[in-house]
Amino acid sequence: MTGTNLEDCSSCRACDLASTRQAVVISRGNPKANLMLIGEAPGAQEDAQGAPFVGRSGRALDQLLRDVDLDPEHDLYICNAIKCRPPNNRRPKKAELAACRFWLDLQLAAVNPKVIVLTGATAVEAILGIKGGMTQLRGQWQIWNERAVMPIFHPSYLLRNPSKAAGAPLDLTRQDLDAVRRRLCER
Ligand code: URA
């Protein structure tokens, strides 16, 4: 960690990923939204463009959001558990998640979302501390720090499992995101 404001994140050298990254990938979307989506880590496209979920996974994610009437630019704030791309897109190491947690906590404090969506096992483990199969966890509301949290399949998993059949991962994810949209309308 090299500072105490989110703006300082761009110059962070708290872990070894600083030496291989092109860009620190902080966020996209609306910092005033009631909904925050947390993914795993930037991939090649995100590293090149400096924004999260802008590659194939991001396009799939944006389409799913639109399918349930959520606007990716206005209705949510999108970020990742870690801000720098791991080489060859390997899963983030525990030490990298720990080193980057400071920035994620600053984002959570700044956005103060009512609802959080966690995409994939890494984000679920980072926030909820639950290690487990996404098949069991997805679609099950959790409460974390008084916020409603919805685990969903990671879009890259959905790209590998593109069946459009009812009850397939894509359909289940649409249902999960629709439950998120309805929750945002409550209160
Ligand atoms: N996968 C993620 O988890 N995050 C991104 O930003 C891109 C792909």
C-alpha cells in the first residue's frame, strides 16, 4: 500500500504484480450506485484498457445485466478483488488478495452499496470467507456487514457453458441477477 486514498491505488506496489501489470484496474460504472459487483482479477484486455470486465467475460456480463434491465454503466459499480493482472491469468495468490484488500475496503466504504454481487469463487472467498462450490452457493442470499450479498457464476464459466436451456448456468445466472434487481427495488 502506498497511500490512503483510492487515487493512490494507481501507483500501488504492495505486491509483485506491480512489476508485470500494464495498468492498475480500479473500476467502471457508477460510484454512487446501490449495487457493487466484485470479480476476481483483471485479464489481458482489462490490463490493456485499465478497466474491469471489458473483454469477452465483460461483454457476457453486460449482456446478462441488460437482460434483467440493469444498466452496466448506471446501475452498478464494477471492480475486482485484486487490481492487477496475474501473469497468464492464474488465480490470485492469498498474499496478493491480502495486499490488495486495503483498496477493496476503500471502494466498499466509498460506494457503500446496499447489495453486492460476487462473481465466482475467488470473490466469494475474499469477501465471505466461504470456500465452496459455486453450484451450491450461487443464488443464495448472504448477509455480510449488513449488506445483502449474492454469489453468482463467473462470466468466464458461463462462456465455457453456453447452453441456453432452462436450468443451465446461464439461465440460473439471469435468475440470480433478476433477484438482485428486485432486491434493489425493496425499501
Ligand atoms: N474476470 C474478472 O474476474 N475480472 C475482470 O475484470 C475480467 C475478467
